[in-house]
Amino acid sequence: MPSVSPTLSAAMSHVADSVTETMERILPRSDFAERKLFEAMRYGVLNGGKRLRPFLVLSSAQLFGVDEDCALRAAAALECVHCYSLVHDDLPAMDNSELRRGKPTVHIQYDEATAILAGDALLTIAFEILADPRTHEDPKVRCNLVAALARASGAKGMVGGQMLDLIAETTKLDIGAITRLQRMKTGELIACGTEMGGILGKASNQHLAALRAYAHDLGLAFQIIDDLLDAEGTAEETGKPVGRDEQAGKATFVTILGAERARSQAILLSEQAIGHLNVFEGRAKNLEDIAHFVVDRRT
């Protein structure tokens, strides 16, 4: 498989720093009695992470000459939703995790009720950001961004996927059901990040279709590697507990396919994802590189 571009790390670091600065500026502070909520929101968002989804927003937006500040606001909104999902996913009623990105999870650092409210607030502020004219001057574009994120994060996307993930703890799923689960739980937000750049740039239907197809394969490859890391990685490498799927008795790509076949499938999906970018005639180098990164990562 081709090696990851030596410039990718620098590009990802730039986006991560820029979107973190944007969220630092946008997320509220308070000296009122409820300040604990705002502190928990900021803790759940400003605690590191690869910022993969924001990188996809910025990289796809660059294809269409979108103003970087507008793209950063859209990326910040998407990352708020992603971080809300992590805060809730770590709760005792879900995965009951004590570690996230190498640090105590929000409900451990604060308390369970505060973590629930912080997640709720991060979800809602995301749509406030997208609805703001500073994100895009065209109200139709803003509406399309809101609709895309709502679809990706709701019952037919991430939340529905999380429900299927809970069902998987007590019900044996076949490979088709697991693929659907992971497409909803993980893939829809990844696809949304890629699509958002095209929406901001008022991309053609052909270009939007190519971005969606790319993101579809990328999201599935990402989740297969996540399953491999849970099965083979260490908490020091991943920054979160490992072996949770096996402990819960969940069927995953790894348990069904085996580690070697699962990794081969992830590589195949990565190559397919890159193939969808041919329509951009070599201008989507960041998106190509991230497809390699996804299958090479150790965190």
C-alpha cells in the first residue's frame, strides 16, 4: 500500500490547532451558578483528539475554494456533535469507560448528570453554529448544512447506530448487520464531514456524489481498524480502554472475519475510497492521504 504523504501530519496538525482555536472561541464560558456545565462542555471538546472529521471538512472545502473561516465554523459544529457522542458513549449506561484520549472521561472528571447535560449542550450548540450567518452568507447553504448534520447524527445515523451497538451486546449480528451498524454509528458523521465541504462550496451533484462514495468506504475502513485496535492495541496506544468488544461479547468485523481478513478488507476499502476521487483529477491529495492514514493508524 502506498505510504502516507509526509505532509499529512503537518496538515492535520494545522487543522486540529485551527479548529480547536475556533471551538475555544465559540464555546461559552460563565461565572453563573451553572458554570460547571460550561466547564464540562469545554473539557469534553478541548481535550485533544485527531480532529479527523474537521480535517475532512477543510479538505473537501478547499476543493471548491471555500473561505477557511466558514469551513472552520462548520468543522467546529461537526466536532461538537462528535464529542457529544463520545461523552454519552462513555457513560455507565453505554460503554462505562473511564478513559478517553488518555484522560478521565467527562462523567469521571465531573459527574454523570453533568456529563449528560454537557453532551446535550454540545449537540444543540452545533446547530446554533451552523445557523449563524458567519458560517455562510447564503441561508440555503446554512439550511443544507443543518439538514446534513441532523441526518447524520440522528436516529437514521449515529444515534440509530449506537442503538444497534447496544443490541449487539445481547443479539448475534451477521456481517451485513454489523456493516449497517458501523455505517450508521461511525460512517455517517465521517460522510457528513466530507459532504459539508461540498455544501459550503455549492458543489455539483457529481462532485457531491463522489465525496459521499469516498466517505462511505472511508468510514467503514475506519471502523474496521477501530475493531482491530480494540482487539490488538493497548490503552497506552489508543488512549482508551481496549478489549471492550470481546468482554461484551459483541460480534465485530474482527470476530467474524478474523484479524488478517479484516485488515485486508480495510485496505481494499481505502483503495476504493481513493478511486472515487478521480473526478477531482489529482486535486484531492489530502483526502487521498487520509484514506491511507486511516488504515495505518495506531490510535
